[in-house]
Amino acid sequence: MTALPKPETARLIEMHELTREYDLGPQKIFALNGVNLTIEQGEYVAIMGPSGSGKSTLMNIIGCLDTPTSGSYLLDGVAVETLNDDELAAIRNKKIGFVFQTFNLLARTTALQNVELPLVYAKISRAERRQLAEEALVAVGLGDRMSHQPNELSGGQRQRVAIARALVNKPSLLLADEPTGNLDSKTGREILDLFHELHASGNSIIMVTHEDDVAQEAKRVIHIRDGKVKD
């Protein structure tokens, strides 16, 4: 009996000969220099690199916070390098959920209101916003903390709120920048366990970290050095 061919996995990210160049007076600096990178839908990937390696620049381009100088970047089949500022903002809001080391929560608003924020920008109705935000908070184990403000939450709980906010739009990609960097080891472990649960549920995750033990939590580690990817 002839085996059926395996279906191709959908590609989430495709970069080809991607560069990012900065002008420093008469000198040109290549923060990224010919990056070729493919990440499939549903992957859990860590990106590692020393300071000055191009890691932050790569993360900013993946997250559509910056655009390449040359080369191509397809995100979910969309050619990012062709987009204008408004289109980049729209793709960030629709396709990417951001988790930052410093949480970036609004101080005098509840956990529920923080999680609703991307849905306000997406012009979702108030009733639907509330339902989606509640579901996201329950999914990260904070169903009993919805009315609490950030100063009433622990660091780990604040990061869970940030993760719920990143997930509430059901994005194609969860992009996490040093997500355990401001947490103690026990709380960091809880956040990494949550990432494993999210990945098992089908979420695509890219985590940028300088910590080797954190990177090893991912299913694949990508190293960047001198503006080039060493997969």
C-alpha cells in the first residue's frame, strides 16, 4: 500500500536575504545582514543572541515594529516590506500578540480593562470585548482576578494579564520578549509552563531570550550572531 504524502505545514514566517541597515554619519551599520528564516505555524521557537547580535532588530521586524532595508518578509503570506504605517499597525493588532518583560499594563485600570484594550482598537463591541477578555483571563488562570488593578497583583499575575491581552485577538503569533526577565525563578517557571499549555493548544510562539535554560523550553532554538541566523 502506497503511503499518502504528508500535508505541508503552513508557513507562518518566511524571510529571504533580509537586511536592516542604519546610517551612522558616513558609516552604514548592518544590524541584520542576509537573514534567511522559516518558521511554521504552531512552532514554539526561541531566538538567542548576545548583545549587539541583531536579536532585538530581528524581533522588531518579526513584530512589524520595523521594516527591512532589503529582502523579503512574509507573515502569514503577507509581504510585510510592502506595507505602509497604517497597514503595519493593522497587522500588528490582528496577527501578533506581544508579551514584554516589563508587562506594559495600564496602572489605574483593571485586569479586564487591560485585556480589552486591543479589542477597543479593533472596534469590537463592548459586550463582545468583555466576553473575549473574560475568556482570555480564565484561560491564563486569572478568572478570580478580573477586577484587580496591576498594583493588586503579583509579578506573575501581571505577566498572565499581559499574556491574556496578547491572546485576546486570537493572533497568528505570540511574540514574547524576555517574558521571565522580571520574575523570580518559581514564578518564571509558572509562566513557562503556561507557554507550554498555549503551545499544546496550537499557538505559535516566538520567545526572545538571553537565558539558555529559558531558550531550552522551546522546541527549537535559533541563534543570531553578527546579524546572521545560525539555526
